[in-house]
Amino acid sequence: MLLALKDTARDLKDAGITAPALVFTDRDGTDRRMTAGQMIALVNAGKAWVQSVHEAKRALKAMDPIPADFADDRHWPS
């Protein structure tokens, strides 16, 4: 879904539309109206966070032994 919103945001940006034209529902259930640029930035930040989670996972898997507290927040990006 986020990649579809980013794709739509690119179309809006290419069309020169700068007004908030996209709606994103946050984790609290609040609808947020966003500009194309804001949506692109949000999706890019989300992709970077997911990448950091995968890097943390790989680092844990490389440990021998894997720490017993692997689920502790200190091992994962916030």
C-alpha cells in the first residue's frame, strides 16, 4: 500500500500539484492529509527503518550464540 501511495505521490508531483492531496491513516487512526513530497519522504523513511530492522536481524543471527534477550528493545531500531 505504501509503495502505491508513493507512486501516486510521484504522479501528483510530476503534475505540479503541491496541495495536500493524499490521505494516510496513522497508528492512532487519525487521517493525515499530506502533500506529495511529504508522502514520498514518509515512505522513504519507512523503507530505511525496515532496512535497519533487517540489518539488526542479520547482526543477531551472526552472533554465536544468539543472545537470550534477542527480543529486548536494545537490539532493535526504534
